[in-house]
Amino acid sequence: MKLYKLAFIPFAFLAVACGEDGTSIDLNGKTPEQQAETVADAVCTAEVACGDVSYEISEDGKTVTCTATIEDIDYAECVAETEPDVLETFETCEFSDADLATIEACFNTGVPCVSQAQADADCAAIEAGEEPEEQEIPQVCQDMLEIIQACQSPQ
């Protein structure tokens, strides 16, 4: 079952665009260190704005119980955890200007945060034996995921 969090390839590239307006980033012409700092800042700013949605699901044989919570994210802790993985990707992958433009476009798109009401609705669907409504991932972000996966796949 897919639940909300936009995939974290090995790092939080797609937690990226939470927040209605997106985050404007520019990666072209920057060193891998600067690119990693830029992406980690955007990811963590979005994470702080949206929080971390988690679902606790239990089953007693007859009844499924689901509890959704949104927890606060500490910006400094997020950056400390995110930036090294992002840096490794930028140091390892040779992204073209078009690849960087796709990554930027995904961050600049903006994906709404999951509200407590939406998380609760997801739980209600799970408890009813249904699939929760999936958040649509913008095509440009799907393209970004493919670029990063291709880079990280063994050749």
C-alpha cells in the first residue's frame, strides 16, 4: 500500500516540494557541495512546513485500527541527516543541464502538505478496508525520480 510520502530515493529528494507554492531553487553552475546545501535546505524547509505524517496500523483479527499523526521536524537535524546523502548523489552522478533543470522544476512545482484531516481520512479508508486516496506526483517529479534512479543504478 502506498502512503503519502513522496519516495525518498536514498535521500529526501521528493519530500521536496511540500508546501503549496513550492521552493525556488537553482542548481546550475554550482559545486556539488552547493547543490547539496541548496537541495537539503529546500527539502528541510518543506519538511518543517509539512511535518512528518505517520500511520500506526494495528489489527486484532477482526478490527483494523489506524492512527495518523503529524510530527514536527527539526530543521537542523533534517539538514544534518539529508545533506550527506544529497552530496553523495551530486558527487557520484553526472547530471546534464537538462537533468538539473528537471530537478529544479520538480522542487519549484510545489505539492500540498498532507493535512491532519487528510491523514485521518486515509486512516478511515484503511479501517474500512479500502485504499487511501493517493497523492498524485507531478510528472516532472516522476521524471526527476527516473533521472536519479538511472544515475544510482549499477551500469
